[in-house]
Amino acid sequence: MASHRQQDDRDHALVHKLWLTYHQLAVLAPQHLTNHAWDYAVVLNEVFWKGTPNGEPVWEVLQGPRDQFDRAAHVAMAE
């Protein structure tokens, strides 16, 4: 089983990868897609570190921002 420090390192690496991916997308994608990616990343970060509000299932909390990002991605691909 991983030690607390090892888990902490993996957690920070995962969050770093999330933000790095966002910044890579920001360089390549139109602003409207980047805005939705930011909103999605913020919710992912909050759920990861703080859990969900009122014990809601994770998928319910992520569904709105994920769907908005997906729709924006489809629009950006069609441009």
C-alpha cells in the first residue's frame, strides 16, 4: 500500500497534469472552448480536493460542465 507521501505526490502530479493539459488546450483552441475547459477543470479540481457538495455523486457534479465542454468542442471542431 502506498504511503501518505506517495499518495500526496501522485495527487499533485494528477492536478499538475490537469492544469498543464488545460494550458496546452488554451494555446490551440478558440476562446469559447478554453472558457468551458476552464470551468470544467475548476469543478474537477474542487471535487478532487474537497469532494462533492452535499454528498452528491461525482458524475452529477461533473455532468453540467462536462456536457458544456463537449458541446463547445463539437462547435470548435466544426469551425
